[in-house]
Amino acid sequence: MAEVAIRKPALSGLLAGSATVRLTVAPVASRLALRAPAESVQTLSSALGLALPTTPKTSGRSEGRSALWLGPDEWLVIEEAGADLPVLLSGVGVLHSAVDVSHRNVGVIVSGPGAEATLSAGCPQDLSLAVFPVGACSRTIFGKAEIVLFRTEDDTFRVECWRSFSDYVFGLLAEGAEDAGH
């Protein structure tokens, strides 16, 4: 039998930050790219155990699971509690597309009083609490990479990026953290 290579997690063991911000690699999570028409949202919400948000820049959260609104019929579902998301949706009899993108994405947690300033180093969005409150999320850019940005607490954000851009995103976040610390 052929040996199977075990892939090292992206950004494994990396830490960065400054006096005002800390960068850590998010714990391992499973992720789904979910697409569905409005008629399917209620049934899918029931199956997932949380309300899929239907308003731009909002999220739904419940017991280690988050659903981030990315478009009128599109969500990123992040599971940190270990449930098998495809299994949860396997018997759902409504129109939807659920693609496991766990292998594609990497999460970085940006926390501390300098988190907004760190992200502003590469993100053109207004990230003030008044405009981007706790629970807000959006697909945006950071430097030259597409990310999904999710504010989980007043001074904490989750940055989701593609694995292939993770070194670049983490490096730019580290530079932003240094600047925010001055």
C-alpha cells in the first residue's frame, strides 16, 4: 500500500504581534461554501442549528458554528466544534449547494486594541465599531488577497483567506501589527 503524505497545516506554529495586537492561527475548523435560494434558507438554518443571515454584512452564531453572509444567496459556514457539516446537510431536501472548503481556507485571529489599525494597513473598509460592529462580516481585500473578515468581539477579528495566500496575508498582518504598536 502506498504511503499517504500528511499535509502540514498552513501557518503552523506562527505567532506575531506587538504591544497592542496579537496574531494567532485560528484553531482547525471545517468550512462550507453554501449557496441556496431564499426559499431554502429556513430549512437549511434548521439543519445547521443556526439562522443563516439574510442581511448584508451579518452573521449567525451558535455553539462553535458561524454562518457568514457573503451575498444574497451565499454563506461561508465555519464549524469549530467538530460537527460534520456535510452530514448535517446530506438529508436536506431543498435546493442548495454545499461544498467543503476546509482544505482551502486558513483562519487568522487578530486581537487586541490595535486590531483595527492592523487590518487597516491592508483593508480599505471602515472597520470602526459604528460601521463594522461585532458580528459583521464581509468579503473584501487585504493587500492583494481576497479575504473574508469577521468581527467576533469588540477588539477581535477572524481573517479567512485561501491557503495559497496565507503566508502573504500573515506577513502583511504582522507588518500592520508592528505599525499599530508604535
